[in-house]
Amino acid sequence: MEPEFHSAIIPAGFAQAIQTGNLCQQSIADFRLLLTNLFYRSINMETIASEKINCLIIGSGPAGYTAAIYAARANLKPVLYQGIQPGGQLTITTDVENYPGYPDGIQGPEMMVDFEKQAAKMGTDIRFGLATKVDLSQQPYKVWIDEEKIIEANAVIIATGASAKWLGLESEQRLNGYGVSACAVCDGFFFRGKEVAIVGAGDTAAEEALYLSKLCTMVHMFIRKHEMRASKVMQERVFKTPNIKVYWNTETEEVIGDKHVESVRVFNNKTGEKQNISVSGFFVAIGHQPNSDIFNGWLNMDEAGYVKTIPGTSKTNIEGVFACGDVQDKVYRQAVTAAGTGCMAALDAERYLGEKGLH
Ligand SMILES: Cc1cc2nc3c(=O)[nH]c(=O)nc-3n(C[C@H](O)[C@H](O)[C@H](O)COP(=O)(O)OP(=O)(O)OC[C@H]3O[C@@H](n4cnc5c(N)ncnc54)[C@H](O)[C@@H]3O)c2cc1C
């Protein structure tokens, strides 16, 4: 049998020289390089610290913090890693009026500070760090944090959320939360009796346009192509709604406004014709990206990358690994549903660890 060489460690020239028996000046230099590689590799292996814990929670949005509150109260001693957006998606919005318990509404970032405080008060070990790689082949499951540390956990709760896709305009970013939104169900209410615009051509865009049409006087819907991607049924519903005006072959050039959205400048990508349309709200409905890349190849996912869970539970295809919040929910995507599934994940984890005799 041919010896197997690890290409990342053994220089190609040296590997060839060993196989052919033809050692020369170059292969001696390669041999030195091999020793250096092995030396640094052993140092690196030694410096990657490993820590054994019972329950790991990845993500610090409503799902992760709710899972943490329940897991801590059940004495699972959870460790939670926050990722690059501590507090999750709600930290980039302003008013949240639909989360129960806040009759006067609350600012998104403030609400997430409350979530964090509650999770910490119950005993969650909250840490800043990003999960970069996983090995879910056997228990305890391994999760690399910032490529610097390995957490070995008996149960893993995935609450990594999803990110809304944006057009990438400077003005869209500047006015985000001040009339620009990626969630009609969350923010449509603020534009009752006003004119709004929406960008997108899929089922979600159609659904959001219909939702807005019940609150707003006019919904200007911009579609980049000459057709919609949405299902025929949804298209029919959009076309039949008198206060949705569809603009074909239309793209957004700029969202205009100083402190909040005042209008939008669009152009027809066939004729080049530009026009300014007065609107108070600008909704982007071009899709979401679930933050599930590091679980690729381990967990069952749909074609868009949403983690699949067993209906009515937070269980994934790997026992002891649970998913909650937007990373597994492409339908509702709300803070309260994320929190609800976070609770489910912690209860599922507790039961699982109990059955395994690990808790
Ligand atoms: C602009 C806007 C306004 C909204 N307004 C409302 C509203 O008014 N009401 C409402 O109910 N909903 C609203 N939503 C939707 C709501 O924010 C989401 O449904 C909710 O935040 C989902 O919670 P989550 O915990 O699943 O994920 P997220 O809030 O997305 O949090 C994901 C967390 O995972 C972390 N993470 C990701 N990858 C990793 C990793 N590899 N390692 C470690 N951590 C990781 C991130 O840092 C983040 O902390 C809004 C959304 C947006 C974008």
C-alpha cells in the first residue's frame, strides 16, 4: 500500500523524494521544512485549550437567551457564546411594539440588554466569541471558538439566527430603523395610513406587500425583472389588490431622507428612466440567510440552509443537538417565536441529558 502523506504538513517535493528514493539538496531542505511544520503543528495542538461543559448555547438573540434562562434554571450550567452580534437582530432596530410584556413598546437594543441580564442573573456563563467549526460525530460534541478553544459539550443548542439580505445601498444602511426595514410584520404598523415601497419578487415579498396593503394607503412594489418569482396564487393576490402598484424592471438607486425616509429614487433598467416616489417606509424583502454554514454536512437543512427540526420539537437529526429561533424558522421569524423555540430547546436538552444520565 502506498504511504499516505498529509499535503498540509509534508512538502510535496520531499514526499516525492521519499517515494522515488531520490534524495537531493532540495529534498533535504524540504525535510527541514517538514520538521518545522511538525514542530509548529504540535505547538498549535497544545495551545488549543479544550473545556468540557454540559450544555452549550450558540447565539445571543431572543432564542439563545431564552434557552439560557431555562437551561440555567434547570441547573444545566449553560455556557453561551454571543457571536459577532451580541443581542442579535433586534439590536439593529428601534421600536419593538409587538413583544408581550412591554405595553409602551421598547427599543430593540434595550430589550436585548434585559434578555442578557436575565440570562446572566439565572446563572448563565455568557461569553464573547464566535463558533467557527464543529465536530458532531460523537459525544461530547466539539465546537471550536474563534479557532482558539474547543468546547466539548454533552448538549448543543443552536440559536445562530438568520440575517436579512440588503440591497447594499449606503442610504439604505443609514436610514435602517428610520423608515428602512426588512420586516413588514415587525414595522408595518408604524406606517398606517401612509405610502410605502417594497423591493422583492418572491413569495415573502408578495406576502409582505399584501400585509402592508392592509395598513398603508399605497404599496409601491419594485421588481427587478419583468416577472415575479412568487407562486401563481400569490401573484394573483398581489395583482388583484388595488393599493399595490407593481413596477416591472425597476431597481432602487437611493433611499432619500435626512433623519427618516421621505422618498425613493428608482430607475427602469430597460429604459433608464428615473423617478422619485414619495414614501414614508422602505421595505426590503429579498430574502434571509440563515447562519448555519458551520453545521453544513452535519445537520439536515433545506435548500436555503435552514436547519430542519423534528416538527413540534427542537430536535435535529443528531441526538443532543437542538436548534431554535430564526436559524430553523423561515416562516414566522419573530422575536416571540424565537424565544418560544428557545424555551423548547432548553427543555428538550434537559430531558435528553436526564435520559442519558448526564444531568
Ligand atoms: C430590522 C429588524 C427589525 C425587527 N423587528 C422586530 C420586531 O419589531 N418584533 C419582532 O418580533 N421581531 C422583529 N424582528 C425579527 C427578530 O429580530 C428575529 O425574529 C429574532 O431576532 C430572531 O432571534 P434569534 O435568536 O433566532 O436570532 P438573532 O436575533 O438573529 O440572533 C442570532 C445570534 O446568533 C449569534 N451567532 C450567529 N452565528 C454565530 C456563531 N457562529 N457563533 C456564535 N454566535 C453566533 C449572533 O451573534 C446573534 O447573537 C426584526 C428583525 C429585523 C432585522
